[in-house]
Amino acid sequence: AEAERYLVRQLLCLLQGKDRKVAELKIEEAEIEEIAETVGPNVEAVQKRWERILKVLIPIGCNLDALINYLSEEEDRRVMERYLDEQPLSKIAKAIVGISRSKVEETVKRVIKQWKEAAKENPTDPVSAMVKKER
């Protein structure tokens, strides 16, 4: 159960804005109607947003270790490991010598985008989608 909660917290790090709010409320077992009242605009939009979130997060969650290990740059791996451990960007920048906060932020955004694209392209094996893209 603790490992599950840890994975959920890691996956929440990959979301921002309304997506994150919807996911947090859903995890807290809020009904779609309640979420629509909080986040808006309506039940249908929230339901579609939640389905879209799951389409991306489930493949990433099932393959998170492999996705991290696949990152070709050691620096990217170190940044993402710390980011997924919920460390603030400024703390990550201080911990990794020679990397600025803006570079950390850029790395996080780039990697999350790659992972989301790979999860959409091949939900059963997002790592192979990333391998294919590099060729």
C-alpha cells in the first residue's frame, strides 16, 4: 500500500494545473460531479479530462522505472529521480553540480513531454516508442 501511494505521488508530479487538481480529487475519491463544481466547466469535460489523464498515467506508471533507466543522459536520470521524489527544482539544481534551476525545469518539461508522447503512441510499451523515435 505504501509503494502504491509513493507511485501515485510520483505520477502526480507529472501533472500540472487542472489535470493535477482533477487527479488529486479523484484519488481522494471525489465524485466527478464534485470535481466539476471545483474545477469546471462541467461533468462531461471533467470525465474526458480524467480519461485522458489515465490514458497517459497508467502506461507511464507501469513502466516508470524503465522510462527513467532509458533516459540516455545521466543528468536527465538524476534530475527526474529527484523530481519524482518531490524535491523542489531549486534543491535539485543545488544537488547536481553544474546545472541551473532553469536547466532543471527545462529537463523536467522535456522528459515529461517525451514520456506522455510515448505513452500515447504505445500504451503497452512506452519505452519501445521512445527507442523507435530515437532511430
